[in-house]
Amino acid sequence: MDITIVIDGNSARISPCGEIDSAALPPLRAAVDALPPQVTDLQWDLSLTPFMDIAGLHLLFTPAPSSGPERRMTVTGLRAQPLSLLLMATDVNPAIFDLSRLLPDVPPADLRPAST
């Protein structure tokens, strides 16, 4: 997996290229852990991530260690399968998998395709 990190002041964008699975989780967490403490906004750009399994849920929803800085995390570039996984997880447990935290600019109605 290739991981691109761009830091601009207190914001960082991490762009993984490849599938997010159990093998990809340690280097992705290491990328987050290596961010400077002044980074308070973290954006995951998943436009090059065609597949994500439960490891992606752990990455996006497991709280940061209490020793690390508090960061606002958002996601952009969701492709069909990762979005489907997030929606399914939200349906199962909306209290744990709160998409409004990750996708703050998308109204909930816009996440699902219109019924036909």
C-alpha cells in the first residue's frame, strides 16, 4: 500500500492507495501516529481505495489514544464499496458508527441512492 501524507498547518490529508484490510491497518495507524502534534484536522482521502473491510471501520472509528492529540477526522472520496460498508455499519449500530462525524458536510439523505 502506498500512503501519501500532505500537511498544511494544523491540517493533514492521508491518501492511501489500495485496499484497507488487516495488512494495511498497521502502516495506516503508523502514518497517523507520525503526524505532528499541531495537526488537529485529519482528512482521509479514500478516492484510491476501492475496497475496505472491518479494518477500515477500526481505522475510522477507534478512538485515538488518550496520550495523542484530539483530532477532527473526516473522509472524502468514498467509492461504492467503502461507502456501502460504512452505511451497513451505521444501520447496525448508529451510536458507534456515526457518519455525521466523518461526513459533516453531507446530509444523511444524500448518502443513500434515491428509491425507484
